[in-house]
Amino acid sequence: MKILSVLFPGFTALDLIGPTTVWGLMPGAEFQTVARTPGPVRVDMGLEIVATHSFDNCWAAPDVLFVPGGGAGSL
């Protein structure tokens, strides 16, 4: 199963990490993190999580499109 997580400035890291941890227990789960540009994305608590792909080079048809919650960030 291909799971694509969309990251944006100010998202809540726990909203990404919790579900990803559970999905990661499923055999065959694959993950990509995507943002406007690849690289670090600052979460609501100031840490950074790396987007591995941009919108131009991520999976075109993932099985799951996941957007974690968060504050007033923007894509």
C-alpha cells in the first residue's frame, strides 16, 4: 500500500507520526512525504520533518492520501 503524506508549515507532528507508526506495521506499506519543495518542513512545535518529494515528483496515484492536522499553515 502506497501512503502519501502531505506536509505543510505548522502541521502537528503527532498527527503524522501516530498514523504512520500504525500503518508501518502493515506488511507492504510504503511511504512518501511531500511538500511544495523537498526538504525540511517546520512543525507547530518548531522541529522539522523532511519532505522527501515535491508535488511534481511524488506518486501520482497513492492508495492513501494523508494530510495531518495542524494550525494555520499553508501548502
